[in-house]
Amino acid sequence: MSGCLIPHPSLLIPGFVVAAAVIVARRVTALFGIAVLLGLVLLLVWEVYAHHRTRGEVDEPVVVALDVRVA
């Protein structure tokens, strides 16, 4: 009877309804957070792509200094 529309008796207790709502809210919040992080990663990838596309053929100067003494 998986298609039965009558809820289980334990789901009619108010505490279980609140607990179920909290679980759903936590999952929705996690899904929203994942979507935000994915959006930020895609934005970063797009910014790097746009930067490399518009800079032309000139290499950017890079200064590397190692201030480490090996004993």
C-alpha cells in the first residue's frame, strides 16, 4: 500500500511534524548554500576566462623571491 494517502499515526503527533519541518528546512538551506557556492565558483572561472581573453599575447611580469636559507 505505498500509494495510501493516510499518514502514519506517528506523523500526527505535533512534535514529529516540527522535527520533520526542521529536517526539511536544514536540507533546503544546505541546497541553497551549495547553489551559492557553485555560483561563486562559476563566477570566478568566468572572471579568470575574461581576464585571460582580454589580456592579449603579452605575458604578465612575475616576481618570485625566495628568502629561505638552507642549512
